[in-house]
Amino acid sequence: QMLYNDILSAKNQNRKLLAILLDPDKIDWENLELLIGKICSSPATHVFIGGSRVFTDRIDELIVEIKDRCALPILLFPGNPSQISHEADGILFLSLLSGRNPDFLIGHHVKAAPTLKNSKLEIIPTGYILIDSGSETAVAKVSGTNPLSDENEIVSTAIAGQMLGKKLIYLEAGSGAKNAVHTQIITSVSENLDIPLIVGGGIKTNAGIRNAYDAGADLVVIGTAFENDLNFFGND
Ligand code: 1GP
């Protein structure tokens, strides 16, 4: 429970957290050392690894390389059970609560359970809520579910997730989304939750990160913006 307790105590101390999301398929292996150096010197507190679909079989290798050079905790953010790596520290055990696709609510979890039971990964039950972001996203496509846009439904879904025992709620606009999750939505959800709130998808600037924090996000996820510009957090 170490990873989760750290996230929870950060929330309680109002210490904001930042995750860099790496899609294993988009890694420039030739320049891996540079990438890891940039992650280490960034303000990131966590590294997330995963994607809706991942084709490479080099996830273990990627995690070992990062761990060799960087002390940040590594959490899996898997789109399906094939992305489980025992080299990571933990896993966001995501249940797609915004959708009604049984595979993403419970099916994949049943498939992964025996493997996870025998692993040292810290398992963090996470209610995953896809929010409408003005464009079709990979999560919506792969899961065959529609994102939510009604504020009351989003808040009710987050509350239900907490009541079901989820330890985190993740508001997801989708990787590379046109629009990030609206600050009004973040505020309404955070005001109704006791557990930490993760927000990600379509955040393109450092001001966007601050806006999400100010609205009530406890942990912000940055994928595409850092992928496109390794100096996103500043030159060093
Ligand atoms: C996607 O929330 C993450 O699952 C990050 O999205 O790639 O748009 O930063 P971006």
C-alpha cells in the first residue's frame, strides 16, 4: 500500500502530483537515455506506462531501463492484460465506469487476476471515467463506449466509484484530446470525493496543468505534450 499511501498523503497535504505517461510503442529507443534524463530532471513524481493498445513486447525492458536511472515510482496504466509487467512498482487497476462494456468493467480484470495475485505489483483500484473532449479518442474507440458530458452524470459516476471501493478516480479526456477536462467538471467531482483525483488527456501547456490543480486535481497526467517536446517542463 506504499504507493497509494503516498498519493493519499500528498492529497491530504495539498502537495500536487504529476505523472508522465509513456506509450511503449512511441519510444525512440535510440535516444532512450535522453528521454529518461528529461523525465528525471522534470517535476514529475510518477511515471505511467501504457496505452489503449500496445504492440511492442519491450515493456519490461523499458521499465528496467527507467528504473536503472531514475527513482520515480512506475505505475502501469494498461489498456488490457497483455500490458502487465512485473518490473513495475504498481498498477492502476482501471475499471471503465463511464461505459457499459463488460470487458472493460470487469472482464479484463478477471483474466488478469491470477497473474496479479502472484505478483509483487501494488494494485490500486481505479475508477476510470472517460469525458467528452470534442474529438474521438483511442479509449472510446477501443472500448466501444461513449464518453460522458453531463456534469451530474459524471459526478454521480465518480461518487459511485468511491462507494464501490475504488481508491482513485481518473477523469480522462483521452490521449491527444482536442480539449482537456473542463475545470468546472474537475471542481464538481473533487468537491464530491474523499479519494484522490487524477486528471489527464489533452493538457498541452504548463498553465493547463496549473488550471487542473487549481480546479481540484490531485495528480495530473501528461503524455502527448511531453512526447512531442522533451523540454516541455523547461530546458536544463
Ligand atoms: C491519456 O490522460 C493521458 O490517457 C494523457 O493524455 O497524451 O493528451 O497528455 P495526453
